[in-house]
Amino acid sequence: MSTALIRSGARLLVPALMFIAMVVAAVASLGTPLITSVATTFHVSLDSAQWTLTIALLSGAVATPVLGRLGAGPHRRATILATLAIVVVGSALTVLPLPFAWLLVGRAAQGVGLGLTALMMGVARDHLPEERSAATIALISVVSIIGAGVGYPLAALLAEFGGLRAAYGLGLLVTAIAFVTAWRSMPAAPAGRSAHVNVAGALVLAGGLLLVLFLAGERSLWSRHLAVAVTLAVAAVLLLCVWTVSELRTKTPLVDVRAVRHPAVAGANIAMFVGGSGMYLLLTLVTRYAQTPHSAGYGFGLTTFVAGLVLIPFSVLGFVAGKLTPRVRTRIDGPLLLAGSAAIVGGGFVLFATARSNLAELLAAMGVLGLGVGSFSAAMPGVILAVTPKSETSSAMSFNYVVRSVGYSLGSAIGGLVLAVGTETGRLFPNGDAYTTAALVGVAAMAITTMAGLALARRRSPETDPITAPVGVPGPDRSSRTGS
């Protein structure tokens, strides 16, 4: 094949990979602005309507490691197409005039698409030139996060003028386009790959993750049924411990746990867990604060659609940071970038805690958050993949995205808990000081993330980093790693 054809294929493949990653993220986030509309349309409580978001996150977290392992094998293209077909069917269920239970089934099917992000990274690493693949993987990581900022205002606008079904109809349209895009552009995996799914391990991991995310989302369970919550928490820990032991013993692990123990990978996942908690916390704080009516003594009383527009600085600056980070990465080590990005997000928390009296200050906080999240997300894959064989790209990044999902759920739960504690009996909205307290919790989370990045940087030298090492200086011997 000629060089010109290869370059042409790469140009078509890159936008396809980013489009699919953005679509699955945006569709999974459709539950956020539509919760109130779901409650009124289906005549269910807000807590029940909240499950249209929660169940998508749950199914995504459970499906991600399984899809990551399947994506490491010879049937990656079939896995991508089958997953997108599931998302399309789920999207159709959300549009059809069916009972509420079927809406939840459809949202769960849409959430499965979240597991495709890591597979898009695997395709980029296998089929693009090395320098092109690094930048593409960074952007895939970024758009998988800012996709929520794109989908939120569009869904809110359609719901406001066309109703709930119109908003979910947008999801059906873009997922159908994503399926056609994948059908035309996704190449087959390189020859010689093999991947066996440890079904028993997958079921144990699914059970543990379901319990963890359920407990993070059901705050009322901890206040009303503490004994039940503690029992479920213990069961979750036991399931995850059993899964870890089984992964270490099996010859076909779902996730290469030994590779996860590598200092670079372990440090990156810790930073992702704590940092993800803080990032999602600020995202939810700002949008909720913006929609609080003036009668509460603070807030701006924005409609769902206008509040969604507050996310525009987050999405725009996040994308800009994602484009710039690969260039900065050639001069600054990945862990230092993670630490610096976490410090920027911490600055967004400080800004929100100290200055939120007008809308411009909220927009500024969201812009700072976008810069930090964009650079953090773009730097994260490089830290992990620097010590990961190509064949394990999808699996390694899938584990990182599971960690991110759990971190996001924890951040949402912490934010809700702090605001609930700050809500006086008989009042609908929390005190303004509760937002300050939640912001300070976020500052602490990002401080921990910054220190984790700095600690990881001290363990690595640029001369041994395969990305930043000078020409002629070898990086770690990947061929000796498990799974290569």
C-alpha cells in the first residue's frame, strides 16, 4: 500500500475514532439534564428518575473491562460493531412509547458504549504512526470527558422545545451515525492476537463494581439503613478481593493485575481515582448552583438549557488543552503534567469557593476546570501506555476507565452528601456555605492528586521514559512484560 493511501486512511480514521468516543460519552450523559423531564413524563419520583443516569454509569463500568479484553483479541472490529448495535437498540428503546422499566433497559444498553473508549485507543495505537497515535489517544481521552459538556445543552434544548422523546431521539440519531462510521472505518486487529474472557472473573468483578457504584449513588441507604449499607460494602470488598486473587492465578486474566501493580500504572490509577472524584464534584456543584433560584439566597435560577451553556467554557478549553498537551508532553514528563493539571483543577475549586457572586465567575471556574481536566485526561494515557505493550492497550485503559467511573460516582456522592448535610430541616435547598465546604473537599482531593503525580514523577527519570527519552536512549524493555 502506498504512503499516500496510508496517510489518507489515517486522516479518515482519526476523526472516526474521536467521533465514536464523543458520541458514546454524550449519549451516556443524556440522563443528567433530563431527570426532571423523566419524572414528570413517567410520573415517577426524582430518585427513580435519577436511575436513568446511574444505570448507564453502572452498565458502562461493568462492560468496560470485558470489552477491553475482547478488544485486545482478533475480534476487535466485531466487538466494536456489536457494542454500537447494542447502543443503537438501547437508544431506540428510549424513544419508543414504552413504560419506565423499558427506558431503564434502554439507558443501560446506552451505557455499555462507554466501554468503547479504550478500544478506540487500541485501534489508534495499532494503526497510526507512533507520533500520530500518541496525539490521537490523548484527544480520545479528552473528548470522552467533554462529550458530556456537548450533549448536556443539546439534550436540554430539545427537551425544552420538543419534549423528552425528542431529546432521546438525538441519541438515536448520533448512535446510528456512529455505527455506520465504525462499519466503514474500523480496521481489523493485527494478526496473531488472542484474547480469552475469564467469564467467572468477569461476573465477580461485575458484582463488586455494581455494589460499589450502587452504594456511592444511594446516599439515603447510608442514613436510613446503615446496617444494610455496611453489609453490602463488606460484600463488595470481598468480591473485589476474590476477583484480584483469581486474576493473579488465571492464565487468561480479564485485567493484567501484575501490570497494574507497575508503579507508573498504579500511581496513574490512584491519581485518576482521587482526581476523578474531585473533577466530577466541581462539575456537579457548578451546574446545580447555577440552577438554584434566587429565593434560596444565592444561585441564578437558570433553566436547564441555559445552565447547560455554562458547560461551554469547560468543553472548549478542555479540547484546547487536549490539543496542546501532546506538544507539552515532549518537554515535560507525564506524571508532572498530571500533577500540574490537578493543581489547575484545584485552582478552579478555589475560584468557585471564593468567587461565585455572578455568572462570569462561574464561567471562569468552568473554564479553569476545562483546562485542568483536558490536560489531565490527555496526559493520563501516555503515563500508562509508556509501560504497556500494544496488545494490552485496550485492557490497560479499560481498567483506568473503570477507576475513573468509580471516582466520578464517589465525587457525585460526596457532593450530594455535603450539600444534604448543609440543608436545614424543612428547606429544599442547602445553605450557601455548604457549597464552600464541598469546594474545600475538592481542593483537598486535588491536593492529594497533585502529590500523587509528584511522587510518581520522582520514581521515574526522563532518561528511562520511552516517550521523553532522547534518541538512542532505550526505555523499559516491554518484551519482558506479562502479556507481550
